[in-house]
Amino acid sequence: MKISDEPTLLGLDTAGSSCSVAVMRRGEVVAVRLEEMRRGQSERLLPLVHDVMDDAGLELLEMDGFVVTTGPGGFTGVRIGLAAAQGFSLACEKPLVGVSNFEVLARAVPAVEKSSDQVVTVLIDAKRADVFVQCFNSKLQTYSEPFAATPEQIVTRLPEGKLLLVGDGVDQVTSTLKAAGKDIQISGANPRANAQHLLNIVVERKLFEQEQGRISPLYLRAPDVSLPKTRSPVG
């Protein structure tokens, strides 16, 4: 759906270990709230939306569209953000687009850190022994498909050459990559997704002009659930 070239948008991220909300007015981000948290996004999201809208002096009905991160991350967090964004979109009758957390974190890397011969490697803490991974070139074009793997497995799946690491999963893999002789640099960017970068991606790539279809969560693995044990029949 075509919207203004200088849109007014609300962006939400609850997929990772933080809760972030940002407002863009006429193409410029004017208000941002970010709180670090491993859980509790369901309680904090709507108050943060209220606060950031108040900071911007705007109402939801004034939005041209809504933007949300699609994961990967915690199952509950991903669903909370998607449900809220879909609710806002339906209530306000405005379009909705989704962007992966990989893209948001890659976008957060400062231009001064990137060089044409580096691969931007986004590493997201999967809250297990594994890490979510996706690589991009210096122009932030997709270099590899996303995957989940242990640090030892990641070594064999990353490309050769210079790697620029970003994300809250970096600490889990740094020593393993160094031991394997990988040429790595760690970005100084915030290792957690920020809704400000989410909104900037949407405008830069003109995502509202592209056919979106159904927005689906990016999970990369099965949920952490345990099925109840089957009891032996009595008698």
C-alpha cells in the first residue's frame, strides 16, 4: 500500500531481550523508548506505547502505518509484538509491515565500522546453547539464510574473510571463533534491537510500497514446551 514519502509510523519490538517502541513523524524519528528485559514485555508494551505517543504529541489514529519485528527471539515476545501491531493496524485501518530482528540489528551497525570486504554477522541469543545467526554484506543485503546453531557449528557455517559481529549473542561465540582463527571485529552498536532502526529500514527500503502478504513470525526452532507424561493405566 502506498503511503506518504515522509510517513508517520509506530514501530514495535518485543522479540528479544528488550521492549522498544518508536514514533516517526513525517519521516523523522521523534520519540523512542527502550527497556531491557528478558520477560515481561506483555505488561510493559502498552504503557510504553502510551508514553512514546505522548512524547511525540500524536494519537494512534494519526499513524500512516505500523511496523513490527518478526523475530527470531522468545516465542512469547514475538507473539506479543505481532498481536499488538496487528490490533493497531486493524483498529486504525492502516497498513502493517514486518521486519526481522536480524535486519534491524544489521542496520544498527554504524557506517564507520563497515567496509566493503566485511560480512556483517548478526548473532542473537537464543536462550539455549545455540545462537540465531544471519549474515549480510556491507550494503545490508542478505548474504546467508538465517539459522540456529551452537558456537561450534557456527564456525563451520560462517563465510571466510572478515566478520563484523553484532547482537546479544556475540559473547557466546567470540572465544570459539577466535580459537578457530576467524578474522572478527565486534561492533560497538547496541546489541539489542531498537525500534528506531526498525522504522528507518522501512523508509529506506520503501516497504509499504511492496506487497507484504501475511506477516509471519520467524522462529527458527520449536518452542520450549514439555508434553505431560502419559500415566500408566490403573488396574
